Amino acid sequence: MAASILDRYFALDDDGRARGLLRVLDEDGAPVAGAEAWLASVDRALARRLYEDMLRIRVTDARMMALQRQGRIGFYGEALGQEAAIVGAAAASQPQDWIVPALREAGVGLCRGMSLDSYLAQIYGNAADPTKGRQLPCHPCDQPHHYVVMSSCVSTQIPHAVGIAMAMRLAGKGDEVAFGFMGDGGTSSGEFHVAMNFAGVSRAPCVLICQNNQWAISTPGSAQTAAETIALKAIGYGLPAVRADGNDVFASYLAVKHAADLARAGGGASFVELLTYRVSAHSSSDDPSRYRDEGVTEIWRGRRDPLRRLRTWLDGRGWLAAGEHDALAARLEAEVRDAIARQEAVGMPALATIFDDVYEEPTWLQREQLAELEAWPRVRAPHAH
Amino acid sequence: MAFSFYMPDIGEGVVEGEIVAWKVKEGDTVALDQPIVEVMTDKATVELPSPRAGTIAKINYHDGQICPVGQVLVVIEEAGGASKAAAPAAAAPATHVSTQLAAGLPATATPSSTRGGMTATAFQGKVEVVDLTAGRARVLATPATRRLARQLGIELGRVPATGKHGRVTSADVRGFGAGGTSSSTALATTTSYAPMAIAAGGDEERIPLRGIRKRIADNMSRSVHTAAHFTYVEEVDMTDLVAVRERAKGRAADRGVKLTYLPFIVKAIVSGLKKWPALNASLDEATQEIVRKRYYHVGIAAQGPQGLAVSVVRDADRRSIFDLAREIERLGDAVRTGTATRDELTGSTFTISSLGKLGGVLATPIINFPEVGIVGVHEMKQKPAVVDGQIVARWLMNLSISLDHRLVDGWDGAMFLQDVKALLEDPTTMFMEMV
């Protein structure tokens, strides 16, 4: 019997893993040679759950983009085409772990239990928003599920992830792993170097995950690095690297799980590259047709679509018939629609809250400014919701 | 129930969008989230989905028009009519705040004498005044100045302000505390005039100054009010170049290129700019430095469908005549069809204004600020000329150059144009200089 694909991949040396690509399902949803045994161990409930989480992200993103175009929310960045990498990584995390996201990991938060209502409240910046409307939309945070608020500044979060991991080890919390995410663009920054170096030297329990979607806004991967793969960069820092097909949810899960298990077992930090493609625009303010060949995008939108791949496999096992799929999609659509209705009904945060959280006690200057602000005529644009 | 769909800010901080194409017309039924219109902003061209299901009652901005953010783009009569109506557009009470905001233009710096006014940059278009409390006038001052005023027991609102945007400075507070009415040391650096109102009279039409027209107006007045323009005109004998072009036309056609005189003129001008670098420059007013550019991006000013447009031939010094011809033609098509990108319309270092057959005899072109020179190309026609003591018919053409005398002296400008003239009159010399 052929050796399992997993055994073969993880038997490779660092260089082989960083240049290779772990894959379980091929683009058409068929098991690759050597993956059958592992796939046979996957239970129906888990596989269905992974698909549902991926579809929830897709349905939510599509609705949010429409709301942005209607002027109902200010900004949005969707994760179209990257759902498998996001859900695979989330599935490999445990509740006690910490998620330090880059910009396209809100779905990780949703998978871990962040409610749609909380997510939408942040997008609307309304009174229910945990961050009181102070962040750009699409920058959620969720303390109960250890989902740290993201910053729009590229890669500043990677050292935070390593620092959190170092702190947890000092605190003796041996079973908590920090997941630090980044995009391909983030790997060209100084913070990437700092974080990778400290991760390697400190052997802190963290997993640094690059969702390589091949576009940093308008900069293609070819202009981003001269390295053959991003995973190869890890070798110089003494970090084990794993590289997986980010459009294959099982491969993404296995790659991140392997790294997280290593960290949890005291084996230190490692690096994971999940190779995917940004099918959408960078954000609602971006128009990729101005700088890239959208003919290529269509391949990723079509045959390489991660949802199509998993759905085909599920269908082949009789685990997700067309009728069941439609019912699932309708349920998720309704969940999102209802959450939108609830959050649009919530008012804006009180004006006085803009002075909160600066000092424990407001200073005379803040009190004076607040009084002046409240005395000032208030106007609002009629199109503001 | 009628739902007003206000033009959203679909980028981060865009102020207006151009309607590319409506996908529905008045009277059409639309479903929720059905794409209804394609809109182009500075950042992206996107489809807007309908926020309501119903019937298109009124389209306020049509294809090609510019809709400012915050204006009612379309009114949708909702199916069923159960939803609550948006605030009626006419409900805004007329207060000084709403009037100023309703002007829809970014506010200028608030003069110190009217510190009570509010700048309008945050909102565009008509607003609804929710609550108008007769509070004291807002005073602009930094925390340090506020602290100083507090320490000296001075009410900030009584201190005449001399700072930027009507800000009360610490010096103002100290001066006021010392008994003076104002410690003014800062002088106004610009003279501003009250806006010229044109009283209604007779049969007139009023067209809002906005979009491209507004940008042209702003850029032109800035150029004229900043650059010290002078214009110099020279006549060029194009007869030899006419012959050269005639011979090269066939070869160009084989390559699918339409060969005009413009690529030759670009070539001659780039050659002149290399020799006279003062003309391929800008003044950095912030640092008071003259920036001499060693790249040659030549702007071609021409009439586009929406008004004047300058398309930019990048790195004109590194292109062959055929290459220039192809690029000029491509850019011209892009401008005509409205597909030119922002990069293709910005970044020129020197501009040519070409009016072809409408070129006239001479002009005083306005510099494409912050460049320092612009050449106007006039109509080329056969005229009597004196050659070797004989009157003969020659192809003559005028070039008018306007220069910014702050950076370019008459000598450099004249020498530049003489060099351009020499190259055009004897095209073989032009080829000597080619890379």
C-alpha cells in the first residue's frame, strides 16, 4: 500500500516542505493518491461543519458588499476565494488559543463563536459595537473567543502574536497557542523579520500563518519577493515550515494543526504558508480590473473555488445533496438578513463615549471639551443610517 | 412609499461619482440587490445594487453626469410601501449652519471675524439640523493654549484669533492678557475676494460648476494666480518635415500606425528640454526648492468628451517616432472613450497643447501647473516665404510657448524654442540626437 500522503509530506526535510505543497483533495474534489486513508477518518459532522462555516463567510461577505454599495456600511473587505484557508486554520485552533488576525480572518472569529450580531455591530459602528464605533468597519474583536482586534497597519500584529505566546509561556499557560496571521504583503515588512526572529529564538508557542493570496492590493507575488516560496523564508529563522493548498480546507487544517500540535507539545514556533488567491477586490475601495488580468481570476473563481471542491467531495459521499445544500444556504442567508435587521435598528454610540477609555478618570480638559461639544449644534447627513 | 437612494461614499473619502451607465430606466421594476447603475469614482468603477424592491420613480443623474456623494441619485417607489420613509428632502430648516453646508463645496478657511461658522468638509450636500442649541461660538485652540487661558483667567471666546483657520494662539492669549486687543504678528498671506454673485437678468441658464469643469476651473485659476506667465511665439518652416512624413507614412501604415506631426514635435521638444533643464522643472513651494526632472513625461492637452483632458506620454525620451505615434493615438482613443486611467492623465512634466486645424495663429496657453512650460501648436499651412531671395510657397506653422518666469528666464525660453525650431526645420538633425 502506498505511503500516506501526510506521512510522505511530513517526512520531507525543511526545504522539501517549504517548496512542496500539501494537498488532500484535488481541484475537482477527488482525493489525491495517498489521502484516502486519512479522508476515511473524517466524520460527516466535521466535514459538514467545515462547509457550513465556509458558506457562512461567503454569504455574509456578499451581503456586506451589497450593503457597502448601497451606502449602508462604510467599508468592507471580503475574503472571496480564501474561505478554505480561513476555516481550515480556525478548525485547527482550540478555544483557549489566541487569534491575532491580519485583515482577512474575520471568518476565523466567526468559526470560533463570535456572533454575527457582534461582527455586524462593529461594521455598523453602533452602540452594540464592543469598540464603540472607533475602528474602520470590518475590524472586529471578540474578547470571549480570544479574537484580538485587527489593525489596518500591515504586519504590526505579527510581533504581537509572538509576544503573546512568549507571555503565555512565562505565565505557565502551556496549552495556549497564539495564531499570528499575515498576508503575502506583510512578509516584506520589518515587523515580519522581527517576529520571525523572536519566534525562532524564543521557541514560543505560536503558529505564524501567511494567507498567500498572491496580491498585496495591486502588488503581485512576483513583485513581492524573489524567494521561490514564502515558506522558504522560515528556514533562515530556524523555524519549521509547512506549505499547503489554501483552497483545500483539509490540507489547510492539517498544516495548521501540525504546527499547533508542535507548539502545544513544547516544540516551539513554526510557520505555515497557505497558498490561495484573492478573487475579490482588495476592499470596497479597490478595482482590480485596473491592474491585473481578470481572466486569471476567473479560473480561481471557477474551477479552483474552495467551496466547489469541498462540496463535490461531500456530494460524492452522499453527505450534501443539492436539496440539503440549498436549505443550508437559505438558512445562512436568513441568519445574516435577520442580524442585519437587528443591527440596523441599534442606534449610534452616545456622543459622550468618544471621551471614554483615555484616562481612568476624565481630566478637566476632557470635561471641558465634552461640555463644549454637547453645547454645539448637531447636524447629521440625511443619508447616514 | 418613495425611498430616496443617496449617492454613497463607495471608496474611502470619495466626494462624487460619474454615472457610467444605468441598467434600469424610470418605470422599471427592480428587485432588492439588483444591480441598477454603474458608477465610476476616482478609485473604482462599481455596480450599485438596489437597496429596495420596487419601481424606479425618478433618476436624478443620467449617464455621463457627476453625482456628488450625499445627493439623491434615484428615487424608488417601494413595493408594498410598508417601510418608513426617508426624511423629506425639503425639511431642512434654514439656519446659517445648514445654508453653509448646503453649498456642497468644501469650506474655505474660516476668517477670524466669523469664528462661529462651521467648516463643511465633513458633510456634503443638504443636511438636516437635528438639534440647534444656542451655545457659545466654538473657539479653535490647542490644549496648551486652553490651559494658558485657564491659568490667566481669560475667556478664550473673547480673544481675537490670528492663527491658521481662525485658531487662537498662545501669543494671542498673552497679548490679550497684557491689555492689547490683539497680538497680531501674523499677516494675511493671501488676498481673498468675496465670491462674485451674478444677479439674475434676462434669458439665462444656470449650470452647476462641478466635476471636471470645476477641476479645470480650479487648476487654471491656480496656475494663472501662481505662475508668472510670459508667452513667446516663433514661426517654424515645416516644409522638410512634410516631405519626411510623406515618405515615412507608408512604413508607418505597414505597422498599423497613423503618423501625424505630433510625434516629431514631441521628439524635438524632449531634445530641447534635455538641453534646457530649467523648462522641465517644478517649484516645490513648501521647501523653496527647484525640482529639475530627469524624466520626460509629455502631456498632450486636447479636447475630451467632458472638456479639456491632458493625456501623458510617459518616458517620451525613450520612445521612437513610431512608438510615440502609437502611444499618442492610443491615449487619444482612451480619452475619447473615457477609459483613460488616472495614471494616463497625471504626472506630465511639460505639456503640448495641440489644436490641429483649429490652431489659429497665436495663443497665450496657460501652464499646466505645477509645470513651468507649455507649447501651443498652431495650424500648419502653405504661405509665401522668402527663400534665397525668392518668394516661394512653404509649409509654415507657429509655436506659442508660455513659461513661468519665476523659474525660466526669457533667454532660456527663447533659446529652447529656437532649438526646437531648428530641429523641426531640419529633421535630419533630429535623427542625430536620437537614442
